[in-house]
Amino acid sequence: MAAAGSSRSSVASERQALWAFILGCIAVTIGVIAHLPMFLMARSMHYHLAGMPMDSGMIAGMGLIVAGVAVAGYGLLPRDVAAQRVAAATITVAAPEDAKLGWQHWRLMIVLVVALVIDVMKPATLGFTVPGMVGEYGVPKATVSLVPFFALMGTVTGSFVWGVIADIYGRKASILLSAVMFVGTSICGAMPSLAWNIGMCFMMGLAAGGMLPVTYALLAEMMPSRHRGWALVLVGGLGAVGGYFAASGASALLQPIFGWRILWLINLPTGLTLVLLGAFIPESAKFLLARGRRREAEEVMHRFGSRAERAAPRTVAVAHAGYTALTGARLVAKITALSICALAWGLINFGLLLWLPADLVAKGYSVAVSSRLLAESALIAFPTVFVAALLYSRWSSKWALVAMIGVTLAGLLLVLRLEMAGVGSPVWPVGLLIVGSNGIIAILLPYAAESVPLGVRGKATGWIAACSKGGGLLAQSLSIAGHVPAMGVVAGIIMVPAAASLALVAIFGRETRGLDLRHLERA
């Protein structure tokens, strides 16, 4: 009980005002609720709002949302940020290699999985809303593709913005601020014009874009180094598969009754759930130390078995246990291999998987049936995430990534076969795609961070993360231009970079299992 009380106090300590954060959350929630009457009044028209004028209540609600986010952000803002950032630059926090894995670690992993499910669910719903938006707004599919394009642009922007926010606000507070923005963006479900949907989807992407990096940073600080790799893979994989399953399941259950707009409106309860989950997320020990709150930091580090050290000068990393820093051609080849892998993943996750619901509807499946089929595929993928984490930690980090690329290639091959045959169920082809692609993204960034030399680690992992978004932007650019090929052709095209990345990782990848990264941080 004392630990929980300390956690709550650490959130409020030396921030501007906890009451301002609570007031901001209330204002955002009321602002969203103010949009619901118009949605409910359209029940007789199957919740079609296109072309309807926005009433005064909706306009006032939008004002409350903007003001609420600003007030919540002010309430979480620490005092004397400049001094904090200077102090944080000289502090590193990590759990030792031999630290024990306890209930505190497992609880944190469970909470962060739920947070990532909520986070991933939001962009995953994009593919399930496209058919409904095309029908209601009466515009070409290419025009509606601006919605996922700007959402993806938001995630790219958020990846950079949220990194800065997390350094200023702390890991926990940045997750809370992201959740408040999630709640506000649920008004997409009541927007009568496509232009408003595009703008709000950008904001949704902005809020979602930084959640995964912040989650990884918090886990890396709290998890013992020998458990860090598989924990990152497990949390990231379960969050990604769970988010897609939640999106497809919600579409199958709710969209036939309430229309596509309900998939945005459920951001209200899920976003508020994420705010409440903040009570179970510990404050970053590094943040507390930078604020001079040593006692609270020591409590957090004691619970998680972490230690704080002054950062060593960043010079040349030493070799350890036969590990030689990659330089020259091998470094370029390795980064190229991981970049191509990230690009292929972006084409699948933000292209093929987003296009599939509309493609199934075009083939004659109802929205409910197509969503159910994709939900079944995601359900099949759930247990394989544990397999990926086991392979990464017990077998080989390098060959686990190669295996996930191979599974993805098998899924692409089955999609190609399905399109050529013209008959059959998409459950297993899509299931393999979800298994492989989510295994890739769960492994890719941890593997890159563990295997790239210290001097270029930040730049390299940032570049690889950007490539994953770049593949999605390329795919959505094709949608906007109206040049999306048939799904079989798409699968065949993506197989080329996927196969190239498999070969390159197999040749140039390095084994990182069992490597203690602390040795790479010391001069």
C-alpha cells in the first residue's frame, strides 16, 4: 500500500498541479459527450451524419477538448524543466544482469500490454472504417485514403515529438497525456465532414506514434538485462496482435449495428481506461533522480531491482565476449538489411492489412463477415507471440527475426495463391501475415538496439523505425493516387523486399542473445 501511495505522489510531486490534469480530463470527456446527441439522432439513418451542420453543442465540445488537453498538459508539466534535462543527461538507470524477475516486473508488463493494445487498436481500425466512409461520403476510395495517410503522418510526427515529451514530462506522464489525446480524438465518430475526420485522424496518429518507443524505454529501464530482450518482444507482440484483434472484433460486433463511426467513438472508454491504468505504471526512476527526488527513485529501483549510474563518456565501445563492433561495409549491410525489413513491414501493416477489409467487402463479404474472418486470423496469431519471445530469448535473436520474416513470406505466398485461385478462406493467409509481421516489429527494434554499435545506435534505430513508417506512407500514397493493384499483385510485390531482407539478415546479422549491453556503454 505504501508503494502505491508513493507512486501516486510521485506523479504529482513538483508538477504544476494535479488538479489541472484532473480538470483537463473532465473537460475533454465532457467535450466528447457533447458530440454524442447528434450521433444518436442519426439512428434512423443508420448513423449517417454526412452533410449535417455542426450544432453549437458540438462546437463548444471541440473547444472544451482543445482547452482540456492544454490544461491537462499544463498540470503534468514539471517545474524547472531546464535543470531537470541537464541532470537527466548524466544519469543512466538499468537493472543488473543477475537481477531477479518479480511480480512488479510482471505487473508492469501486463499493464503495458493493455496500454499497447489500446494504442495499436486505434490505427488498426482505419482499414475497417474505409468501406463505410466511401459509402457515406460518396467519394472515391482514393479520397478516403487521405484518412489513413494523415493518421500515418501523425504517427511519424509523434515518434519524434513524444520522444521529447517523454524526456520533459517523464515516461508515466507522457503516457497519461497521450491517453487524454486519445479520448479527445474519439469525436472522429461524430464529424459530419471528411475534412474534419482527416484532421482528427492526424491528431490520433500524433498521440499514438510515441507510445511504443516510450513503452520500450520504460521497460528497458525496469527489466533485468538478461530478460529485457524477450520482455520487449513479448510486450510489443502481444500489444500489436491484441490491438488488431480488438479492432477487428469491435468491427465485427459493433459496426453492423452502429455503423463505422462507432469504431472511433469507442476511443472514449478505451482512452479513459488508459488514464486509469496510469495508477499502475511506476514513475521513471531516471526522471525522479533528475528532479532530485532520490528517496522516491530509490523506492522504485528497489522494487524493480534497478541501479542508477552516472553516464560514462561516450567513446569507443569495447569488445566483449567475442563481440566486435560492426564498422564499414558490414555496418552498412546490417543497417540496410534491417531497413529493408522495416520497409516491407510498413507495406504489409499500413498497406496490405489496411486494404484487406475493403477488398473482402468488394469480393461480396459483408462488413461483419470480413471483420470476423480477420478477427479469427488475429486470434490464431495470439499464441505465436509467446513462441517468438521464446525463440528470441532461448534460441537466437538473429534467427528468430529470420524465422518471423519467413512466416511473413509464407503468408504473402498464401495471399497470392488465394487471389489466383479466386476461392478459399483468408483466415490462414491473414493469420500467418499477422503472426509474421507482428513478430517482425516486436523483434526488429530490440534486435537493432542490441546489435548496432553504441556510436550509431540511436541514429540507426531511429532510421529503422522511420523506414517502417516510410513503407506505410508509400502504400497510402498509392491509395491516394488510385493505383492500388489487386491484393495478389500487392503480395507479390512485397515478397521482393521481404525475401531480400531475409537473405541479408541471415548473412549479415549478428547474434545478440546473452550479450550484456552494459559492456558496450563503457569506454
